[in-house]
Amino acid sequence: MTAPGTGEKSWAHEDLQPSAAPAGTDPIANRPGQHGFFMIGTEALFLCHMPMFTMERHMYQVVLRASLPGEVMEEYRAGRRADPKLAFNLINSGDDPFSLPQLKSGRRTEFRADLFRDNDGERGEPVGDPFATGIPVTVENVVHFRHFNADLPRPHHMTYLLFGAGGQAHLSHYIAQDPDFQHILTLGSVPSWVSPEQLEAGVLLTIRDMPSTPIPCAPSLPEGECPVLYEGRSDAPAVLDMTGAHDVWFSTANLLNAEDPC
């Protein structure tokens, strides 16, 4: 498969292998490669990794706080404000590979990337040519880092990671087991019951009235007030105001699952 406008093999299909490692190979080897991230937030930039259950190097749900050079950040901000629902994304340059554990360990705090305005949710590829190439991306904080664990059950209820900074808050669905879905959205306002420190660190919210299955094929969070539990605790109920929230990304495809349930 070729990436639109490039004529070259798509980054997402590079060295694509099934989750069961071939005989004689190391099933836990995280060889450096290319990684795609969705870009969200205008005041503070966050990057959400595009995970895959089918490749070891991509079997991670990761959220980073990052920064870009001033002019590039302003171009991204202008595009994001013009169309908040565009799936802005970036991919580290082919000549600057890394593994996700290198970001978590702090061995890598910067990489070069190509930036795109949209993404094809079916094929897992950027749409069109990049609007900026070879841009230095600085990782300021690892907000969430988790390798998928085949032995941990799926949560009983829908679970989302709440995070943000700079007067903005975002949600990213907690991805657990194949099949699953990736859903990223920006809230209309920051919840008053979470401190700035907690928001920057990220907290998990259980949506009390929504079971985690069946897997939805479209965004299904309620409008208006949404009852949640802070970190799943029954003694810590709260209400999430969904007024003014807008989706940035939703997909059950994008190479996330071995087979798209939708």
C-alpha cells in the first residue's frame, strides 16, 4: 500500500507482522521505527499514539505533551481553530526512528517529524502531503504510557483518560483488548473538580452508565451531563459536562485491530 501523494510504502505497513511472532524471533523486541500520533490542543500540544494490536512496536497507548517550533505551532493552531475536527497528525521522519520505550525512559526527548492535516481512518495513513517536514518535536511530559496486556480483562464500563493543560481538557478512550476503538475528543470546558496538577498528569474516568461492550462503531458518549467515577472509585463520583465537546478522532480500523469489528 502506498501513502497518498508520496508513491512510497506507507509507514504504517512497514515491517507489518501478526501479533504471534514467527519462530526464531523475539516476540518482545521493540525495534526502532516510525510512529504516528494525533495532535490535539491549541494552547498546549498533546500527541496521542496510533496503537496497533498486530505489531509489537505499536502495542502501546501513549499520550505525550510536546512542543513545536513557534512558526509551525502557529500554523497548526490556525488550522486546528479553523476546523477543530480535523485529524491533524505527525509521523517521525524515516531517517529518525525510535522505539516508544525510549520516550518513556527519557533516552529520547526529541525527534524529527512530518506533519499532516488529516488522516484516513480506514487505511491508517495521512491524507495528502505534509504541511511541514523534518520538524523537531520536543517531548515535555509522558502523560500516559501503557503496553497492552493480554492477561488483563477489559474494564466493565467505558473508561476514558482525562488530561489537558492551558485551559483545555481532552478525553482519550482507554484501549484494552482486541477488538477495541480509539476515540479522542476535546471538552468544551475544563472540569472544575480536577486540579491543574491532576489534569496535567492524567486521570482515568469510569462512565458509570455505559458498559464497555459491545464495541461502538461511532462516538457514543452522552451529551450534556455524564456521571463518572474518578479512577473507578464509587466513593469519588463526579459529573463530566459534555456541552461543547467535539470529536477529534474515532476509529475501529486504522490498523488498530486484527479485524475491524465495524
